[in-house]
Amino acid sequence: ELTRQIIKAHVQKMGLDQQGVEVDEDLLPSHNKNPDDYPNNDLMIRAALGRDDVERTPVWLFRQAGRHLPEYHAYKKKVGRSFLDMLSYPEDVAECTMQPVRRYDMDAAILFSDILVIAEALSIEVTMPGGVGILVPCPLVGPADMKARLPSKESLNKDFVQDKLGHVMESVKLIRSQMKEEEISIPLIGFSAAPWTLLFYMVGGSSKKNNHIGMEWLHSHPEESKELLDMLTTVVIEYMAEQVESGVHMLQLFEAMGMMIEEKEFDEFAMPCLEKIASELKSRYPDVPLMVFSRGASFANEALSKLEYDVVTIDGDVDRSTARDVVGGRAGLQGNYDPGELIAENGKTPETVKQTAKKLLEDLGPQRLIANLGEGLGGKESTELVNAFVEAIHEESEKMISEAERS
């Protein structure tokens, strides 16, 4: 046992992982210098941080796990649980996280979870009956209801996260163990919804109707709205931090309901939360890439690039010809391929996918880019075409980067 410990200590000091693969110690994050915890394929991390060029553009997809995969539906049927129920079972979460990275040559896995787990942790019931989107049956109906039903801000700490969301952390650890067992050495992305998105659902109850209630809250109860957003910001920070401590390599923040708030209110209510989250997480984990997606609110992208986010995600409405100018050299880009290009019923083929993937790279450039979608996979996409997209991004970006180096 002593010999084993001595060898392990020597291996780590030399910057080798347990497979004997050499790891540049300068790449290891400051919060975890164990080379065995650093992925062999670190394209995503390097592209996100932008500290040096990459040899090819990395790619992963929003909602890459789940509904478009036949193996997901088979597994869900086998266990007999709903999507939301599966999130409470780490073995289900691990299996669903691993399915797309077994099938495709993705450059990252993303935790199989949902944007409203924080709402559930705050004792807000969430349902997904099917066909009607996410529902919150008993939304908050006013400031008095908010104060009566939600815990105090002082209680929203690391212990709260471990108590209410400990199953997520167990899932992260199980995924990392499974990745090692299957020798899939890529980054694992953790994520959370952003505060405005959480508030939108917690007071409005639905993404399909009553969409005006979120904005009404901001106007009718501005101080209480800021109080609620501040509470949610605290939980988001601690939740994402615990994901890092449990083993994720990268973080993605989703302001998924950006289209439901006007620019003036976004700047007043949502942006301070996004700024605080970035500042706090980067102060704790400066080497963990932090990505943000303000879906439907691309007006915020320039301001977001001036915060401490490493990557700004662009949705399908963003003009690629100006996307780089908007973020300047301050942040990398992620996005914004149209998932409709991956649906065979739309007349799409592997060849059309290759052409449109190449166009994405030509429009945005292959460096400081994470190839992804402008919105998540909806379920109708062809696995053959998804695979064609992943392969095309890798092949075409390698050519472009190689040609640029020769010229």
C-alpha cells in the first residue's frame, strides 16, 4: 500500500494521470491539481478560456441527452419513470448523461437535469404533464405568499444545497466515475437556470400561458422582486459551486426566458444577478470555464461579454456577421446552428448538414468558438444528421485551422 501511494504521488507530481497520459500542469485548474481529474480531451476547456488556440473546434449540443435518442426512450420505458422522476435517481441521470457521448464524438457531456430543480428545492412544485411544457401548479401569488413559503436568505447556503440538491451532486460523482470506467475522457458541464428564468416560472407558473405575470411582478413589486432575485442568485451560486466541488469541469448558466423580459427591465433586474454570479464563481474557480446563454435577449450579449463570462452563447436570431464585433475579444462564442437542419423530414441530408456546418465555421471562425445550437434539440432530429454535424465540425475546422497555420 505504501509503494502504491508513493507511485501515485510521483505520477501526480510529474503531471501524469492514472493512465500515464502526460498533463500540462499549467492547464490544471487552481481548485484541483489532480491530473487524473482533468480530461484528456480538453478542447472545450481551452476553447472556452481562450488562452491558446485549438487544433479543431469543439462541439456539444443543447439537450444532446434525452428526447431525440432511441436509447433514451428505451431506458425511460424500462425504468418506468417520468423525466422529472428520473432526476432523483443518480443512476438514471448518469445513464442519460452518458448516452449521447457513447453515440457521438462529443467534446463534452452535460449533466442530465432540468432548469427548475432550484425552484423545487425551494418547495415550489414543478410538473411536466406532457404537451404543455413545464407547469408550476401553485405559483407565488404575491409578496406575502413569497415570504410565507420561501426560506430565509440566510439559510440558502452550501448546507441547504447539499440537503435539497444532494442527489444532483451524487449524480455528478457517479457520472465522473462512469466516464472513467468507460474511458470517455471529456469535460462534464454543470448548469443552472439564471434567476430571472426561475422567477418567471415561480410567479407565472407556465411557459405557455400567463407569460405577462413575470413582468407584472417586476412592475408591481419591484423591491420584493429584487429580494427574490437576490435569494435565487445566492442559491444559483452555491448550487453551481457544489457542482464544481463534486466534479464538473465547466459551467453553463441558462437565462432561458430572456424573451419574456424587456431590455430596460433586464438591465435593472436580471443583469445585476448575472454579474454577481459571474464575479463570485470566477473568484472561487478562475480556471473553470463559465458560459452564459441569454436566450431571446441578444441585446444583452455585449454587456455580458464585459462581465467575467468566458463564453457568450448566441441564439438563432443573432446575426453571425456582427456576433464577433458585439463581444469583441472579451469572450468566446457558442452557438448558433439551426436544429431544424438536423431534421430529415425537412429534406436535410448528411451533405446539407456538412455544408451548413461549414458555413457556421466560416461565419464565426473556428477559434474561440464552441459549435452548438441556437436552441436545444426538440426530439425530431435524426441521429444520423446529428452525427454528421459533429463530424463535419471536427473535419472542416481541422482543415480551416491547418490551412490558416500554413498560410
